[in-house]
Amino acid sequence: MAETDIAVIGAGPTGRGIAGLAAALGLGVTLFERGPMAGEAPDPRIAQAALRAAANRCAAGTPVPDWPALRARLAAADADAAPEATPARFEGMGVAVVRAAARFAAPDTVAAGGREWRFRRALVATGSTPLVPALEGLETLPYRTADTIHALEERPSHLVVLGGEGVGLEMAQAFARLGARCTLVAPDGLAPGADPDLASGLARALRRDGVAVVERVAVARAERRATGLALRLADGREVEGSHLLLALGRVPHLTGLDLAAAGVAAAHPAVDSALRVAGNRRVWAAGGAAGRSGTGDLGVLARTMLFRLPGTPPAPTPLRAIRTEPALVEIGAPGEGDEILRWPLADTARGAAEGVEGLVTLRVDRRGRLTAAGLLAPGGLEMAGMLALAVGRPVSALAGAALPYPTLSAAIARAALEHRAPDLARPSVRWLAGIAKRLP
């Protein structure tokens, strides 16, 4: 039986990240992957990013490309991103790459391809798979998911998107901008749980792009039609289309791992704050395999799995990012009784000059610290970095930030200034200003 310090099951971003870091630290690492690795098949995330980029260029006035040209562009984007994650790169780092399905054979043993490895620590990073709902009639329809929508061989004449979260919103806008008719069916509403002002602003943006939005009505059944499909809604309406995209979220992809052999009783194992799996102190799980977004998981794993540092690791800052244009981003965890500050992008110099719609929201606790923030803005993913660094710190740091002029980020500073506005009316502040004006 072979031995390894670290067994990593799954070569997605988190698995690759921890494998590379462990190898750099001189640990023996074995990386197991049963599916294609980078460069061997399109990465859905890269393809989606390229699809959104092409759609945004069309919205800016670039002619809509024909579908074969667009598919070639998506393939080229994936090839450009592939070298950093190929098997050869990891083998060059000293990682043993095993191209076979792995399963637990014992609490300290992984089996794959007819061989076994005894490990000191193991990471389950098998990712997630799109959720397919138990919807009557769905089994009679061909449908696409977030993992396969980029592989359509033709432009849909009418794409129906079922789901009002992340990928569903992103792909609805992208396909509408690429010339397809698109209807978005969101049984739980658009971006459920988001700030209502941000969500309603995003809905307006989607409708401007030609997306028909059907919100807050359940889907009773799916039916096959001569022209494609129909979703029958609970209120009696029907939504017909040529193609269906399921975008209702994701579930952990744990098929075939035999977690029971590892001493883990649950089908979907629970993890603690250190990402260690309940039932086996040798095993960690992260990202989609643990039912998480993966944000911040690499840092937690480095601390708890590789360096074995004591104590509870700091919880990662909650993050929600919807990559539409404008993007909707929410960061942090608001507290009860927080002060809520808002500033429209249109009330900044750049926003007024360019006719930009959008909004910044800040939540501030009683001690003046930023607990959470949200924004709906063009280029909002980049603007969000400023907010991510400020969460947990005094909001006054945002109010005094040095920013280029004009910029949409000025809305963040202006919203932060609103926190201090009541101070200007205090008698003590006015008294101090009166003294100051007499000084030479």
C-alpha cells in the first residue's frame, strides 16, 4: 500500500489550491480526479465568463456574432486559462496525479484505480452538481444546466431559465444580449434574500435587456411541445420556449465516495469551522462538496489542515456576487439595529455624466463599524474589493478614502459620510467650529 501525507479528492479550484500549497511546503501530495482536468474539456466557469463578456460587448454596440464564431471564442478562452491547472503543471510541482475515481476504503485509506493509499489527512473537494428539481414532466424534456449551457450547438430561439439566483440571472441577460428571446421564471423572486432595492434595480436592468421576468409563482409541471417545451405555472399561465436552462442552485457531488467506510455516517457530511468532517478527524471537506461557496476555504484549510494551528479560525466574510451588468454584490453579515446608509450612483459626478443607475448600501453598527455592504453597479465586482477590505472596520475609513475623480466609487464614500452627518448638528461640534473660525 502506498502512503501519502495529503490525499486530495477532486481537482477543482480548492483541491488544486491546497495540493499546490501542500507540495510547496514539502508534503507528499496525491491528487485524485475522475473527470477531465484543465485543457481536456471546457471549464463551465470559464465558458460562462467568456459568454458574459461577449454579451457585454454586444450591449456596447459590437455586432452579435454568429453562433459558430461565438463557440470558437469560448473554446479559445478556455484554452488560454488551461495551462495554470494542467496535470503536467502539478506533476512538475511534485504532486502525484491519479486519474481515477477515488473512494474511501477505510478511515485512513483511499482507493482508486485498483490501488490504495494510506493518508495522514484527506480533503474532499469534489465540488457540486446542478440541482435538478422533482418537477412533473421534466423527465420528458431535454434541458441544460449551468455546466452545459455553454455547449449549445445553436442560438436558442427562446430560452426559458428556471431559477432566480446567480447563474440563472447571468445567463438570462447574456443570451438576451446575444440575440435570443429569453424568459426568466423565478419562483422565489429575483435574488431572494437580497436587499429589495438592489434586487428591484437588477430586475429593471434585465427587462431593459429584453428579458421577460416572471416572479413569485410556482411551476406546477413541465410539458414537451412540438416547438420545444412549456412550463405550466400554478396560477394557470404557461411559459413556452425552445430551450430550458435549470438554474436552481447546486448540491454537493459526493457520489461513489463511500463516506461510510471513512466513518462518516451522513450522506452529506457536516463540517465544523475548521472544515473538518464530523466523524473522522483525518478528513476535511470544502467548497461545493461541503455545501459552501468556497470563498475563504483555502485560507481555512491552510491554517487547520496543513499547519494544524490551534483555535477557531476566523469565519470568512459572507459574499454574494451576481455577475450581471450591473453586478449585484453583497458582503458581510448585517446586525440587528444597524444603521442603513444609501447613496445612488446617479448622485455622483460620473454617474450623472454617464446616466448610470445603481445604488450603494452600507450597514453600520452602534460602534460605527461597517458590518455589511451591498451595491448594484456597472463593474460592481471590482468596486466590491473596497467594501470587502472595510467590513469590520470603522466606516469613517470609507468616508475619507482617496479616490480618483470622477468615479462611481464616490458613492461609497458619500454613503459613509452620511453616518457622520448628524454630528454636524451637535451643539458641541458647532461650538468648536465657532471657536475655530476666530483663529487666524
